Amino acid sequence: MDNKENKQLSAENQKWLDDLLNNPSSQEVGAGELATQFAKPEEKPVKIPEEEQVILDAKALISGDAHIADIEDDELEKILAEDWLAITREEEEAAAAEAEAETVPEESALENAEEEESADPQPRRRRFRKFIEAKRRPKKTDGYGLLGIPHIISTVIWLALIVVIGVSLGRVLWVCCADVMAFGKEPQQVTITITEKDDIGSISKKLGNANLIRYPGLFEFFAKITGKDEDICTGTFTLNSQYDYNAMINAMYSYGARREEVDIMFPEGYNCAQIFKLLEEKNVCTAAELEDYAAFGELSDYWFLEGVERGTKYCLEGYMAPDTYTFYTNDTPRRVIEKFLNEFDDRFTDKMKQDFQTIQTQYANRLKANGFGPGYAEANPLTLHQVVTLASIIQKETSSDSECYDIASVFYNRLVNRNIQSLGADITVHYALKDYFFEIEELTAEHLNMDSPYNTRKNKGIPPGPISNMGVQALYAALEPNDTNYHYFVFDKAKNAHRFAVTEREHLQNVAELMGG
């Protein structure tokens, strides 16, 4: 078929389409008749243009010579896209009216399509339109969800995701709270310096680098949300990893113009009353604040305070290590007290801990050797608190570091002697009298006979607690006393030293000589 015939054929088909749209009832041609127009039997098969083939298929559908299932999806799309089989406005209104009255499922329409071949072409076109719409409508996927995954599996996946997210969020919340509240942290003291160039971000990083906190960003957020980020001042601070965020900030808290540094030297042998008074005089804290906090305030977990009963204003006696300290004026009582306790912790070395175990064993063996009853040594073991108490008495009785080891031997010799067992130290009577500032110059017989557990002239054993805060040498002497037979000593003012004696007679002779006969 040449080009002229092709053009003529296209014109004829176009005319057929126009007639179909203008007068639908006039088109009753079959597919066979239409095929005769496009190809003759005696001629070779002719390739029909794609547009012509679509029209032929449409005619076949309308005339009943073809089924909707025989049409490819792309051909139906072309028919709809070009609107070659568009229903007129009147037909659409009629189709809408009929749609309200009956619903034709796709399967039923397909089964009845061939039975209604001789029916009016107008309903067939409506069915044709419905077939096309059904063809384009997505198939139902009952029992399947997103991406074709069965609903039961998708539900399990969603539940698993919810559980994982919930557990993850819970864990994040817990670790954040643990850092804020300092839960489970090992005690660690670190000194950091805050300069004028530091802001809350750099301060948080310094704390993180020093292992005082785990999450610098969280600390920065906490400081800002509590409004304390501007209160941190410049200076050098000794901080502890067991401080919570609030305590950490308070430890670096700025008191504005009132906040000044002051250096205070505390002599060895000062008791708590003397220490607290000196701190008040230097405007660091009031004595009442320190006494109240020592008795009832929250302190870090110090291992050496395990046997200490709190509740009294001087209950930390013996553990407030004397030294020269730098404080801020108007400081907090907790910062002040913990600075002393931290120093004690640093002074009590690993060697001292080994020496403590050694002196415990020696003390028990000497009790047994000196005839104390069965089980006495086990029922009365030497405790750390008793060693500190002995060291505090040694500190007050000694006149020099060199003789404190002999004084320690006197006390231990008397304790393990069944005929003595008392320390006989007059200095403890001053503490029993609450003469903390030694205003009583000379003790009377009435004083020495007073009823108090601190009266070591009248009561046997070690008093219930320390009477002063000793230096390192006195503490070492209580842990490593000299091996002597001394049971007595008396102070020689002329030599600024003590005379030691093994027996009571020797001691009385020393006393008589010092008193001039």
C-alpha cells in the first residue's frame, strides 16, 4: 500500500471516528469488515500505523468483536489520553444516573460483555469506560501493608522499633541523670584553674578533661538552665568527682565583691573549737555554721569516718588535718570542712594503712601475752578511730617530733599492762572539762577526779574520741611506737623535754627532782 492509499485510509478512519462521536448509534461495523478495508487477502500483509491500529481496536470493542482483556494497557491509555471515545455530556449525565442505581463489578461486567454484543452501542461504551476505569484502578492488597509487607510482620517490626527506641531513650536518660547526680563515680580530687577568658563552654570542657564529669554539653546546659553559669568565678579550685552538678557549681561559686582569698595557718594540735573560731575571725564561715555542718551536713563518703558517730559539733575532731589553707571569704561550710578532710585522706598513705594492720596484730598479741582473759583481744580489737585518738593525745603531750614515738610507747605499754590500763594523761581532763582554749592553768584534785570518759586518770582504756587534730608525726608515732619499757613521763620545763621512767618509783623521783626536792 503506497503513501496515497495510507493517507486515504487515515482520512476514512478519521471520518469514522468523527461519525462515532457525533452519531454513536450509526456505527455497527464488525472487526472483519474493517479489516477488509485495510488489507486484501491477495495482497501482502501491510503494516498498519500505530494510530490506525488503536482505532481498529476501539471499533472492535464497540462492535463486540473484541474483549477488553485483549487490549493492552498502553493502548487503553492512548485511547483515554486522546479522548477518542469520550462520552458526550448527555451520556455522562445518564451514566451518572445509572451508576447510582447499580454497581457493576469488574468481574461481572467481563462475564456479561460477550452476551450483550447485540445491545445498543451506547451502553457498551459506558461499560467500556467502566472497564477502562477498573483497568486503571489499583488492585486491592488485602493483608499487606507498606512495601507489600504483611500487616502482622509490619506490626511486629513497628513494635520492635518502639521497644528499641524506648530502651535507648531510657538508657540515655539514666546515664544523663547518673552524671548530673554523680551516681556510681569513684572519688577523685582534681584541681582546676578558671581564668577570665573561660566561659561556661570552656569550663565544661575542663571539667570533662579532668574526668570530673562525663558530658560537658549536659553540664553546660544544666548551668545555663539553672542560671548559674554567670556565678562561676576565676581562681583555682579543688573539686571532687563525687560532686553532683549543683555541688560542682557551688564549689566554683562567685560571691561578687565580697569574695576574697585568705590564707590561714592552723597549728598542729588545734582542736575543732579553735579551728572554727579562727575561720570565723577570718570571715570564712561562722563557727555556728561550721559546728552545725560538721554535725549534720552532707559530706562525701570518706572511708576513715566509718567508725565516727556524727551528731555533735566536734564529732570530726582528729580528722581536720592542720595545715596552711587558702579559703574564700564567705565560703560554704561544706567546702571548708571537706578541704580539711581531703588533706587527712591524702596524708593517710598506703604505708600507714599497712602499719595500722601491723599495730593491730601487735596489740592483740601483747594483750594475750600479758594474761588478759581468753577472747579479750578479739572482743577489744584496736580500731582506726582509737589509733587517731591516741595520736591526738600524743600530739598534745609531746614537746618535739623526736620524742613522740617514746610517748606513744608509754601509752601502749600502759594499755596492755593489767595493773595499769589507763593512759593517765592530764591533757584529756581539759577536754573533759570543755576547756578547749586551755583557760584553766592548773588542774585541781577535783578536776582530776571528775566523772567523764575523757578522764584518763580515772577511767581505763582509750577515751571515746580524739581531743585534737594532730600532725603527721604524731599519727606515725601512734602507728609505729618505739619499743620501750617506759610507763611514765613528766615534763622538764628547763630542758623543754620529757623524762621517761619504767617504774612508778623512778617516776616519782623524777617528779620530786623537778619540783625541787
